[in-house]
Amino acid sequence: MQITFIGGGNMAAAIIGGLASSGEHHIRVVELHEEKRTQLQQQFGVQPLAELPAQFAANDVIVLAVKPQALREVCLALAPKLGGALVVSIAAGIRADALARWLGSERIVRVMPNTPAMVGKGVSGLYAAANVGEADRAAATSIMQAVGTTTWLAQESGIDDITCVSGSGPAYVFYFIESMIEAAEQSGFSPEEARRLVLATFDGAVELARQSPLPVATLRQNVMSKGGTTERAIFRFEAEGVKQAIIAGAMDCRARSVEMGEELSKD
């Protein structure tokens, strides 16, 4: 499979790294910045390009990995060169119908990845219209499974749903980790020791949740003894509305995803 990435930023580099490790694909990267092109070539052995190729073939895959604000211009430049290639967009917000208008093609898969793809632990939601064939869906799945797990979304609105859970979710987790590290430092641990303890605690808790058949609420309750230390902390979280704030924040995230789709998908 020949895969051409348009844009060589962090998410593109993460996906390229996963694909390059298999050695099964010919990978090209169109990137304006020479330093970034050189870095990607040296790190992953990709073919660096300063501009779009003259023409693509129908069996090519193009991954759109530019900023959403630049995507319309890129698509309009790409349209006469497309040659019927499959287009996979990882740009946030831009809807499939807008991409189809700009590209003059409906052979499009939208993907919402997340940053743990950089360490092979990504979660990606994929959406394609009903007229996109199984071979194209399999190609898109293969690309994104190189950096983690995938799930297909029945409706395009599912992109907004997964954005507020997995797409933006790592930031929520980092926010909690950040808070726990500050608490550890206030308790007297050095910054280095606080970071080590908190990250190890998260690793252990996630692994226990993964392996246990019990609901996570039960696992949480199992740590709490009546009148004990953990109960005191959870009571404070409940009094401060921490759970409600997290849920409300995730819903705000989803609403902003919908807004961005409306704003950025206009001609």
C-alpha cells in the first residue's frame, strides 16, 4: 500500500511510526518545513516531499493531517490530482460532506485519533458513508490499528461523541494526574518521587480495572473503608461536585466539537 501523509505533525508522525515498524508500506510525507521533512526521513525512512505529487492513483491512500483551518485550501489543491485515491482525514471538525465538496470525491474516511497513539496506545473512532467499500474500510482500519485500537462509528455524529471521550479524554486524565502530583508534593515528596508514585498508581489502577470483572464503581468502593481515609477524600470529591464537573466538561467538549464542525465545514 502506498500511503501519502499531507502534513507531518505529531499525530502524523505517530501513525507513520506505527506503520513504518511493519515495513509493509511505501510511505510519503508532504511537509512544507524542510527540517521536519528531514527528521521524518531520518527517523522512519519515509519519502519526503515539499509539495503535492503531480498525480495519485486509485489504489493510493492519502492521509490528511493538516490543521483544520488549512484543510479547505489543501483539498482544493489536491482535487485535480486525486485520481480516485482513498482519503483518510484525521483533521478535527471538518465533516465528510465538506471534504467531498472540496475534493470532488466521496471516497473518504474520517478518523478521530488521540495522542496516546504516540506510544502505540491510541484509540481511534472511524466513520465512512455507506457507499465506502469494505476494502477502503479495511485499509483505514489497518492504518489506525498500527497505533492502537479502533472502533467504527455508525453515524458521523459519533465523531463528536468519541471526541469527548477518547479524543480529548487523555487531557482529562493528565489533569487528574497533575492534581495528584501536586497533592503528593504538598505531602512532602519531591517532584520526581511524586511523579513516579502517581504514575505507578494510575498504571496499577488501570490494569486492575482492565483485568477485574467488577464494575469500576465497585473497585472504587473496595478501596473505601467506612470512616476511613479514602472515604474522607471521596466525600470531598462528591461535595465539590468533581464527578458532575467531569461529565459536564465532557459534554461541553462534545458541544464544541459540533460547533467546530459547523464553523469549519462552510465553503
